[in-house]
Amino acid sequence: MPRDTDLQSCIDDCTACHAVCTETIQYCLEKSGKHAERNHIRGMQDCAEMCLTAADFMLRGSDLHPDTCGVCAEACEGCARSCEQFGGDDARMRECAETCRRCAQSCRQMSQMGHKAA
């Protein structure tokens, strides 16, 4: 059964964000210092896990996907803000922030669309 293009785009954004955050966590741990601060790592972990959860809920057509997408958007926004604190000259952190912002926007849209339909 083909998926709605907005739904598929959100699944793709969540999957990409999960991968980028997971990779960036390793990058930050290797860099150490400010990159490896507990709250920053925890925020990236929250984002990565919520992206995976939101994608899973959408893939299986759960009626709760608008709720998980809403929480995912919040986690992605927080992660983006945290990654942006490292400035524009760190390409890895900039990529993470941009990917998180894109996912947050997609999830926010999916959350609003889902709640209107309910």
C-alpha cells in the first residue's frame, strides 16, 4: 500500500535525523570537552531515539503517530539549538542542527495534520 508523500517524507526525515544524531554523538565523544557535556549528549540521544520511535509509529500506521511526532519535533528543536552553540565553523555540528531543524518542521507538520484528522 503506497504511503502519503507527506508521511513518507516525515519517515525519511526521521530516519536521516536518527542516523546523523547517532553519528554526531560519536563525533562529540571523540572531540571531548564541551562537545561531550552530559546535557548535550543526552539531548542528541533523546532526539535520535524519538526520531526512531516516531518513524516506527508512522511505518506501522499507529493512531498515536501525531503525538510521537509532536514530541519528536520538540526533541529535534532542542538538539538543533544545542548543536548550534558550537558555531558555524564545525561542519558536523552544523549538519546535525540543519538535519534536526528539517525533521522538526516535518514532524510538527505531521503532528498538526494528524490531530486535525482525528
